[in-house]
Amino acid sequence: MEVFREPMGLWEGAGLVGDRLQVLPVLFHLLWSGALRTDLAGGLMESDSLVWTEGIRWAA
């Protein structure tokens, strides 16, 4: 979660945490549960969609 303290692209952040294929399912779970946030108002989520931790108030 520290990786996403500041808004960062999903793919980039997953790579910093570890093997993307193992990390992405966990990140999607954290997004689903609300522990991580992203802005879906602009369209579908993509690999460069910004993701951040729950406590941050941030707008694109």
C-alpha cells in the first residue's frame, strides 16, 4: 500500500511491488474492497489508470 501513497499508474505500481501477474489480483481486490481508489468517471480502467490509497483526497 505504501507504493500507492501518491497516485501512480496501476501497471507501474504493480511492478514496484513484485511480479505483476501475482500482484495484480491483490490490487484488484484492494480496489474492489475500497482500500485503494481510482477514478472511473473518465472511462474504463487501464494499465495507466491512477491508483492511490484510501486516505488521500486527490482529483485528476
